[in-house]
Amino acid sequence: MSTLAIATGPRSAPAVRQAGGVPSRLRRAEPDEPRLLRQLAQRDPDVAATIQSAYGRILLGYLRQLLDDGGAAEDVLQQVLLEAWQRGASFDPARASVLTWLMTIARSRAIDVLRRRVPEPHDPALATALLDREGAVEDHAGALAERWQLAYLLSKLPSDHADLLRMRFELAMSQTEIAEQTGIPLGTVKTRMVRALEQLRGLMEQER
Amino acid sequence: MSREPQEPIGDYVLGELSEEERRRVQQRLREDPLLRDRVEGLEAIAGMLESLPPEAWETLGPRPGPVTVRDRAPWRSSLRQWLRPRPALVAGACALLLGAGIGIGVLIERPASPSGPTVVLHALAGAAPSERALARMTPGGRMVLSVERLPPTGPGSFYELWLMTNLHDLVAVASFRVGADGRAELDVPLPVSPARYRYLDISLQRSSAGPGHSGDSVLRAPIPT
């Protein structure tokens, strides 16, 4: 059986010459989907590095927000990479995108962590309340996963459309302010804004 | 129906209509189920965008400014896209483009007078102490990097500039080669705010290896807070 080389392993991250602990092979990159699918199917040990390179920041961001604990998020991310490698051969791209599949794994593992944080109840009434809470946690985890997927999909938009959405939703600028600041005619801003939202909606629907 | 003028729909979704205009759109939505579906879809996306945490936006790189939309020429936009998400291509292409000792930054227009904080990158253990680089952050989210006395890159190797904090947090900024004079000068856009990272790092990379950090760092400096 082959072994998995996670980014921290000696093969994937040779020691940096100087002390300081800043080695790495991680970087955000456009996923090479065919290569990734091939690696998953073949259980290639390098698949972890490929996933981390393409989706690591989104997965980690999601896990950090959900778990509110950077260390736990890093641990869960490693579990996700391991599980993706272990289960990769059974991944069916016709059923879900790689991102959706990875987010589903991340969500499940994170919920496991959240469950372990809650002590076992002895009071039946408390047990019922905790079950309700568990449902709420799962809903919350699912909603957050959708948001982080959306953040990833923003990077798929043409840059002028993504920029408009960032100005409107990240920087809270009105369309008039965007037009003034960019010099783009207001009507064009409005038209592009709708197109950008519709493109993003289309991408989200493809993910589902 | 759905191909009615888009502006009121966008304005409606974004909450930028007067009360009267809003009522008018709502009336249209009641009469047109297809338009209603379309608007509801846009509202759902807009709602999700409204609730994105700052960290999620940061994964997209530097915030857009007026220049990024108004002044960015198509070729520059394409170049930037090409530079960022496809590191292997960058490395390979840089090896070709920079073979004559021209930094990739030369392809991008340079500011008249760099200003902003300057960082001195010093040689790490294993490298000659005289090797060094100066990096200046310039307005508009760019960096001017000057390297001196670095060993020339041979065939199949190049240097890469990184913003990095730790194993899980780094981003490649630019690839470059160094000729016999040991010098190179780059003027590159920063993909993210350097304030988010602890170090500026220059590594020696092999073209035949993967796009990640080689682990062979030659120069490094803490990024001032």
C-alpha cells in the first residue's frame, strides 16, 4: 500500500536551510481538475498536496470559522486530506464537484469535532435539547459551507465582474459609488452587477 | 418577462430603489412568476455575499481599487490572472522570458518613484553572506525587488519570491532568473496584502519540480508590522 505524503512530510516539504520554520509547498492555484481526478482514482499520494494547493485555503477558512479554533481546524483539514486520499478511488465526478465533495467531508469531520465538545447528557430532557442543538449545528455547518464555496466560485468569475461584486459586498459601496470610483458608466455597472450575480448563481447551481 | 430592463432588478436586489420604485417592481414580481424566480435566485446569492466573512474575501487576493477596474488594460488583467493561479506556467514561462536576464516585472509598467517601507532580505545559512535583496512596497499594492550578488540561475532553475507565514500560509509573488552579474530587479503586483504574512522569502526552485516551495530558501526577512 502506498503512503500518503501530506504537505508537512519530508518528501513534500524538504527542510528550509535556515531555522525559522517556514517551509512549505502550499500555494493557491487553479485546480488542474483532470490531474486531480486522476490522482484520486489512482490513490496517488501526492493528491493531498494537489488538493491543499487548490482548495486548502477555502477548506481551512471554512473549518476555522465553523470550529472557531485554528488548531482544531488544521487537524480536521489533515483528516480531510487523508480521507480524500483514502476514498478518492470511489469519488464520482458525475455526482458532485471535487469542491462539493471535499466540503462535505470537511463538514462531516468538523461536526464530529463539535459533537465531541458536548458532554454526554444524563438527563433525558437535556438529551432532547442537545439533539435539537445538533440539528442546528448541522444546519449552520451546511450554510457556512455554501458560503465558502461561493467565495471560491467568485474566483471563477471574470475579474471585472468579481471586482464589482467585491466593491458592492465586501467594501459595501453602492453602485453609484462604484461608478464614480471606477469611471465605469452607472448603467454598465448595473448591467454587469446583475450579470455577475447571475453567473455566480449559475456556478452555485452547477456545484449542487 | 425575464428580459425586461435589468437595472431595476439589480437595484431591487441590492436595495437601491426608492419606495415607490420598489413597490412597482414588487407588483411586476407578483404578475410574473419567472421574473420572481430569477429575482429570488439573485437575492439568495446577494444574501450569501452579504454574509461572507472577511476571511473568505481575503482568499480572493487584494481588494479591488479604482485602478483595478478602470485602468487595467485587458492584457494586464490576463497577465495577472496568468501569474497568480498557474504557478507552474509562471515558472516555465519565466524561465523562457527571463533567460535574457530580464525580470518578469519588466513586463509590467514600473512606477516612477518607489516609496513605502523597505525590507532588506538577508542571506540564510548556506548562502553567501553578501547575497541580499531590497524589497520596497509601493502604493497600489506593488513591490519593487532588487537582488544583488545572488548566484546565477542555471538551466532548469529560477528564484521565486514568496509571502509566507508558516506551512499552511504562503503565496508565491513572482518568479525570476539571475544572470552572471547576480542582479535582478522586479516590479510586481502583490496578490495579497503583505501585512497578512510574517516573512518575505526567496527560494531557489527547480523547473522540473512541482510548483510548491522547494524548501531551498536563500534570502529572507520579516515583514514589518
